[in-house]
Amino acid sequence: MVDQMQDFIKYITSIQIVDVLIALFITIFFKIFSSTFSYIIVKMFKFKTKNKAQIKENAFYNPLRIFFAILGVYLGILFLKRPLNITNEIMNIITKIFEIIVTFAFAKGLASSFRTGSSLVKRLKKTLNTKLDDNMFDFMLKVVRVIIYVIAVFIVVAILGINLNGLVAGLGIGGIIVTLAAQDTAKNLFGGLIIFIDKPFNVGDWVQFNNFEGTIEDITFRSTRIRTFENSVVNVPNSIISEASVINWSKMEKRRYKTNLCVESSTTLEKLQKFEARVREMLQSREAIYDDSIIVRFDQITENGINILVYTYTDSVDYESYLAEVENINLKIMKILKEEDIKLAYESRNVYIKS
């Protein structure tokens, strides 16, 4: 044991302490100044931007910080290659790890630059002057980000020295298994594509289909996220939505108001006609009502009394304003009934008791 310790001490003392200190200095230097270097590089491309916060929010700022921090470690190890007698095989492994980390770091920065709201996307949208809606444009950005990461994976495969021909052949052998396992995923992807092409709804729309009803929050490759009226979130696979009959309540241009008023059969014809005229006049005076859709008619004689149909359309399409409009119309109808001394009839039954 003592001999082993002595050998270890001799080994340590054989290494130049100065080289170790220099390597540590290089590593710490790049780590400390990684933010500064990143800021300078981003600033070179964003020289008109004076706001430091905006520069730090740039998609490449954090990947550059990672790059310089890893670069410091790599240069430190490279500097110690000769003092530590690091073999070429080990150095090759370290180099590959460095290249892989750098590849994914810059892939992340490039993918982040293709996110909604980034300056690059804003300029791209303005330059192309595209007529695509926001949902379709967001979907295309997601496709671009996936392609970037796929390319990064192929670059990593090339760095590792894996034979792509052998990999493709291997995938061909297992293609049937993968295809069977990915059937549902493929259905959802095609379902998502159909949703973006047909555009039955957009983010923010109120929809209803099958047993689902709520507001669309997000549309992804695989599923659509819906915020229900119970304030819960449900992720519905796109394959289900593409095959369902979707009711998009947000696409309504107008909403129907309909009610049946059953008045007592003893009501005189003069009162009925005056009541109809006043209700029709009241509806015509409301800005939210379509005048050409107003119907106020004595349409049935029932066992309980005389039925008057009130039917029209309002431009109050969202639920809250629609309910407010319905309430106002109902209150005014009740007021007219009271002023004309017309009473509503209620269902009645005669019950005979056998004695």
C-alpha cells in the first residue's frame, strides 16, 4: 500500500503543475466570460438593438453560452493531452462528445429562432407577405423545427461514424414492426394535416364534437388541446377529430331566438293583434336583431290556449351577450303582456274521481 502511494506521488509530481493550472485557467476563463462572448457575437448581428434584455432573449444567446463553456473544457483537456499522456483514442472520444454537444446546442438555437414571435419569424412573415392563417403558419414552423432536429441527429450519426447504409438496411428489416407500432401516430399526423388543410377551427374557437366541447388552446402534430367549460384540459387525438362532425360555434354569424307563448283562449283577437304588432315593433327597434328575420304569428290553437310564435335572429353570437339579449327580449315581452292585460295559459288537466 505504501509503495502504491509512493508511485502515485511520483506520478503526480511528474506532471507539470503549471500546465494543470493553465488548463484550469482556460476552463474557468471561458466559463466566466461565456455570457460576455455570447453577448458580443449576438450584438454583432443585432447591432441596432440597444436593449440588453432583447439581446439575451435571442435564440442563439444560450446555445452560444453552452458552446463557450464546453469549448473551455475541451481546450483545457487538449492542453493537458501531452502532460497527462492522453491517448489519441481517448482524445477522439472527447472530441466526438464535444462535437455532439455543440451540434445539439446550435440545433436548439436554430429551432428556437423558428418559434412564433421571434424576430426571424416576424421578418420572414413580413417578407413573404403570406396569406396563410396563423395556425397553418405555426404548423409549418413546427415542421421546420422537427426537420432541424432530424438533421442534427444525422449529423451526430455521422460524427459517431455509424454507417448510414447499414442503418437504413436495419430500418428496412424492422420496418414492418415500426409501421405496425406507428399506425396510430401516423393517423394522428394525417389527421393534424387534414385539420390544417380543411381548417374546421382555429385556436380560440368554441367547438363541439362527440362528447367534447370547449375552446381550442393548441393544435399539434398528434393532438388538439381543448379547454372545457369545466376549466379542465383534454388532449384529443387528431385522428378522432378528423373523422368527427365538428360544430364550430365561433363561426356563427347570427343566433336564433325562438319562443312559444301560450295565452289564454279567452284573449280577444284585438288584443292578440295589438300584442303581435307591439312585439314586432319592439324587435325591430333593437339593433342586435335582424329585421328581415322577425316572425310573430298566431300559429296554433292548443288544448290550453292560443300559441303565439316569436322567432328571430340576433347578431349576439357569443354566449354571454346572447343570453343578455334573450333576457332583454323576454323582459320586454313580459312587460307588453302586462300592459295589454294578456295572461299566459298553463297546462291543465281535469281529474275525475270515481265515487
